[in-house]
Amino acid sequence: MPEWLVLTLAMLAACSVVVIVTLLRHRRAAEDEDPSETPDVIEYMTMWIGVVYAIVLGLAIAGVWEGRSAAQDNVRAEAVALHEVSERVRVYPAEIRDRIRDDVNAYVGHVVTTEWKTMADHDRLTDEGTELLDRLRRDVTDYEPRTDFEAQAYQPLVDQVAAADQARSARAESTGATMPGVVWFGLVTGAVITIGMIFALQIRRTRRELILAGLFSALIAFLLFLIWDFDAPYSRGLAATAEPFLRLFPEVRS
């Protein structure tokens, strides 16, 4: 099911629940009930519950957005490191240079096709990707420089391979959902309590109050969906992309 459809259904469901409960409550209310007689303490509690929940939602959104940004930074760092390997190796003999560049291209091609889909579907990296990176590391580290110029390029090449490996490990840690279950429990429970406090204010069946109550519940549903969408940096709608690889290695598009 498309994510935009999930969002639409969630917002409509939240609005419908609030409106239906309000109408049912109004129908069962006593004839002499006066909505204006809501105790001040309930209004005060409702206000503070809303403020606290808004702060919690803001922190949750900031957290998952930071995680998503960090995931994209890891992809960029990995792509840049591999591109540096491919460029710096030009000082090596043609046979060694072509072998290392073939290793880099094979690894990048695997990442942007097979491994990226595996991350999105199964929240993990592939064993083949690990083997390809290990082969690249062996070809870089096993070569013995023959000239001073090659010796000067050797250690930076090793460092760039290590940087790519480190970025890959960080990418592996970012796959899947990052928000703990207890946090989701708090967010959903807070949403139920916050929306439930609407009924403690004894809202009436006027069009204005029903619209405001519906929009309020739809907003909370949208923010929860936003947190859920950002929670898995590589597998949902606003996910980190492989664009850094494709930009630095345009030949893998084919």
C-alpha cells in the first residue's frame, strides 16, 4: 500500500473517530448539561498535557530526522572514500590500477542495486557486499610500492579504504527502525490521552468545534506518520538515497 494512502487513511480515521465519539456523546448527554461549566482544573490539565505532548513530538521528530541525516552522511562519506581510492590509484601500474578500479566499480554497482534493495526490504547488508569490500582491501593493502611516488600514495589509499569500511559499518547500524518500542508506546498513548482530553472539555456539536477537533486529531496522526516515515532511514518514503554513489560513479547506472 502506498505511503501517501496510509497517511490519508490514518488522518481520515483520526478525524472520523473524534467526530463520531463527539456526536454519540452529544446524543447521550443530559438535556440540562452546560458545556460552559467545564472545571478550570480540567482546562488547565488539558492545556499542559497538550504542551508536554507537543514537546515530546517535537523531540521525536528532531531525533528521527537527525538519524535520517546521519544515514545520508554515511552514504556520502562511503561514496567519497571509494571515489578517492579510484582516483588516487592512478599512480600505480596499469594492471594494479585497473584491478583496484574494477573492485571499486563492482562494489559500488552491487551497493546501488542488490544491497540497497536488501536494506529496504530486509533491514540488513549483504554478505556479497562485505566480500567485495574485503577483496578491494586485499588488493590495496597487498600491493608493495615500487617507487617513492607509489609509496606516498599507498598509506592514503589504505586510509580511504578504512574510511569506506567505517562508513559501511555505520550504514549497517542505521538500517531498520531506530525508535525503541517503549518510545512508540509513549507517543501513541500520549496521542490517545491528548485527543481524549478534547471530550473532557465537553465540546458541542457545532460545525466549528467539530472541524477544529478533527483537524487537531488529523495533525497528530500526520506527525506520528512523519516520525514513522523517518524512523527507517533507508526503507521508507523520505529515505536516504544512493545518489552520492550514482553521482560519483555515473558508469554504474548502466
